[in-house]
Amino acid sequence: MRLVSVCVSLVIALPGSLPSQQPADSAQPQSQPRYYIAGGFELARFTRFPGAYASSLGPGVGLSLQGGYTRQVGRLGFRVGLGYFERDREDGPSVFGTFSEFYNVSTSRTVAANIDLTYDLTRSRIRPYLIGGLAPYVASVSQRFDSGRKVDYNQFGVALSPGLGLRFPLRHAEIFAEARMYLFGGHSDVFAPLTFGIRF
């Protein structure tokens, strides 16, 4: 009789223990910390200068490299990383000198520390998401003129960086693509990187 009572007790207790043995939700791996590396293209433009100056400034085109740490919990993600952006721009007449003096080319190099939040718009396997945050940065600009004169200057500040992204799993990693804008103060430079990367 004692054996029978023990068996009955096990049968009664078994259903209550089953849920703890079930596989975790498919979204659970999303909460694991990961690292990411990325690279891509960028297009830059000055936006808030007086008419004559703004019309002399051409668009800048360049490349970007990024890397950092990300943590996903449900639909919300947190990301900390570093980015390097380099771009060249050809310009018209200069307001730093006379209007007969032209830039040969200007090169801008920017290092930014990204502090971002992301939000998944869906819970599907392929996930579009919103991203935004702050990017403390230092920019180094070198301008070379046809006359041989050269002007170098640095700028420090904090940029806003909203954007859209798309990520999807690939075995034990994730591939992602992002389109963002970096909105600067000061010299009013705006650049928009198109980035492709992997989280692992």
C-alpha cells in the first residue's frame, strides 16, 4: 500500500512540474548579450549656413566602421559602441578667403561613441526596428585650397542619431542593416551612414 501511495503522489505532482521542463520561449536568445561589427557608406551635407556659403559646399561621401556591445530584452535593446567615419568633399569658392579661392578637397574624420536604444517593431523572424540615441563625438577636418593654403580644425559635441534597421538570424549570429542620420550642432553637419553588420 505504501508503494501505491507513493506512485499516486508522483502522478499528482508530475503535471505541476512539466511547465518548468518545457523549452524556453523562442525570443529568449534575443536577451543574451552580444557584440557587433559593421561597416558601410555615408553621405554628408552642411545644412544651416548663409546662402553664399551653403551653395559653395558640396556633399561629402565616405566610409564608416563601427563596433560595440548590445543587449536585447524582449523588444527593447540597449547598445554601446564606437564608430569611425571618414569622408571627402569637393567645394566651391571659400568664404574663409576670397571668392576667387577654391577648395581642392576637404577631408573629415569623426570618432563617435554611440549610446543607443532600439525597439523591435515586430516579433517575427526578420525584425524591423527603430534606433536612436546620443553620440558624443570629436571631428577633425582638413581643408586644402588650390592656392596651397591649408586649414585644420577640430570640433567636439554631441549628435542625435535616429534611424531604422532590419535584422535577421543566421545560424548563431544575426545580420543587420541600418540607415541612420547624425544631426550635429556647431557647424551644422549632417551625415547619414548606410551600415551593414553582424551580431555574434
